[in-house]
Amino acid sequence: MRETFLPFSIPTIGDEEINEVVDSLRSGWITTGPKVKRFEEAFKSYTGAPFAVPLASATAGLHLALLALKLAPGDEVITTPMTFAATVTMILQSGGTPVLADIQPGTLNIDPEKIRARITPRTKAIIPVHFAGQPCDMDAIFAIAAEHGIAVIEDAAHAIGTEYKGKRIGSLNSVSVFSFHPIKNITTGEGGMVATANEQMAEEISLMKFHGMNREAWKRYEASGTPNYDIVLPGFKYNMMDLQAALGLHQLDKLDGFIGKRQELAQIYQDAFAEVPEIATPSLVPYPHRHAWHLYTPLVRIEELSIDRDRFMVELKARNIGTGLHFKAIHHHSYYQETLRIPAGELPVADYASERILSLPLFPLMTPDDARDVVAAVKDVIAANRR
Ligand SMILES: *Cc1c(COP(=O)(O)O)cnc(C)c1O
């Protein structure tokens, strides 16, 4: 057994990030300023996004992108049950009604045919989630959206560096929302970005992110600026700080290297678990893509075992292997059980995955030997708990 605990994820922070943060701390300017602007430009050139708005989190990005749609009571937004609460919570916080469409087995991405079946005259938007960093079937989703004249907001929290048919997520001519939370593929501590091709939407989100103020503070304090400002709408406090962007600048430089490491580790898992019948490995989408491997999320075939998934995770922890849960299906959480009232059996694929899924350790600082330790521990738990 492994002697030290292997966590499910730790961020990769180097001297470049540390020195850049220290540089901000010593500079006299720590909140939104020139480094946020540089990070925004670097992000646009990496993703190919025409416009980008740096924010405090992806949750803030989802909130503002949804508010920009100006939903009326009763307006519906279709999303996946296999996501973090923020996706669905922000639909509610923007005045919309969440509608869940089931996922595809294997990739766990939202199923376009299930979206189609959920469209009503009240549908205003679709929020696909590029689960684990694999792109959703965007041609199919854009076709449905165009047919019904509705918006698409991509939840790209897992998908910085993901490519769909040769294009980076962020450049698909829609709106995409990225996260830089510490477990995501790059981190700014907390942070997020909205990428869009729609200039008006970018401007609106920029205004809403900082009190509805018509000029950013750092410009007001520049030598040529005036301290006067105007509030043009009732906004939020969702701006990103220079301290955060200082991290992001160097993380973005390292992203392709991080993804390379993630791919290598994921391949070790894929090859090893192909021979373990109790583990169902994630399947790859059939169209050209680059998987960013934000997560490695197999399903445990609990019907072959005497323990459930939660116990399986406890057993792995006892063997010094950390795990994550991405995700317990949204409609299984008590608040959403009570408010969405999804009839039993309406989302069978998500129900099945929710009871069986777990996230194994996957982060760039892991070694191939660490991955082999995980495989050995998984096999050991299975051998000790076969039905
Ligand atoms: C992490 C995550 C979010 C929220 O990101 P924050 O930056 O923490 O607000 C939203 N959606 C999905 C699918 C996520 O995994």
C-alpha cells in the first residue's frame, strides 16, 4: 500500500506565479488593474475569443451571462443534471426556470436529442457543460438553438484548452464561461472569465461586474484620469484582482504542458482499467477534439460489489488515495429535489452515473507511479469487496 496520502487534486504553482504575486504586492496596486488587462489579452489570444471579461469566479460569469439574457418569470433554461450546483443555481438567481435534459452514457455530456425533447415555447437558452474537459456535440446544440432562436451559454469551467473540431472552446461564436478555481486546469486562486463573440454582451457584463460603474477604478486613479464616475445600472462586485491575474498569466503559459501531463496520466488509467470489468472507463467523443482531461471520472459497477460508491471512496482513502465526486446529479440534492420535483425515472442515465461515479487523482504534479498506485488501490478495493 502507498505510504503517503495522494490527494485528488493540488494546483501546480511555480516560482513564476509566486514572484508575480509578490511583484503586485510590492507595486502598490493589488486589485483590478494592468495585470487583469494583460491576463484578459493573453486569454483571448490563447482561446481565440473575440471578447473576454475577467471575473471573480465562473459562478459570477454564469450569473452575468444569464442576466444579460433578461429572462422573464417562467422562461426556461435547459442544462445537464451532471454539473456543479452553480450552473443551475445561477439560472434561478437570474429569474429563470431550470429544465434538466439527460446525459449520454460514456461521455456524461448532455444529450442533444434530450435537449430537443425539452424545448418549449418558454425555452430561452441552453447551457451545455463540457464535462471533464471533453467538448459537447456543439454542432447539434447550435442547430437546435438556431432552429428555435435561443441562446447558448457554454459552461466551460472544465474546458480551458479543450478543442472542438479544431477550434478552442471560447471561440465557437457563442458565450463560454471558464473557471480558475484551484482544482480547475489553471487557477487564479478563485477566478473566472466570460468569453464571447458578442461585443454588446461583453460590454454589458463588464458594466454589471463592477457596480454598473462606467469607468474602472484603476483608470480613474491614473495620472490622466479623473476621480469622477457615474453609475449607469445597479451592478455587482464580481471583478478579478491583479493578485489573481498575476497567477493566471503564468498558469496560462503552462496550460498546454499541464494538459500534456493530464493526458499521459489519463492514458495510464484508461489502459489499466480497460482490463477491470468492475470499472467502466470514460468514453471519448467520436468527433475531432482535444480532451483537456480536467477530471478522470470512471463509473464503479456497484452491482458487482458488496459496497456502494461512497464506501468505495472510503476504502480508497484508507489506502491513501483521495477522490472527488463530480458530480452527484443536481436533482439528487435536497433543495433541487424539493423545487424541481423531477419525476422518478425521467433522467435515468444521470441517475445511474450519479450513484457510481468518482473522480480519481489527476493533476500535473502526479507521476506515472502515483497513477499506478491508484490503479493498484482500486483493484485491491474491488478484490476485497466482490459480491
Ligand atoms: C467549478 C465549476 C463551476 C463554478 O466555478 P467557480 O469558478 O468555482 O465559480 C461551474 N460549473 C462547473 C461545471 C464547475 O465544475
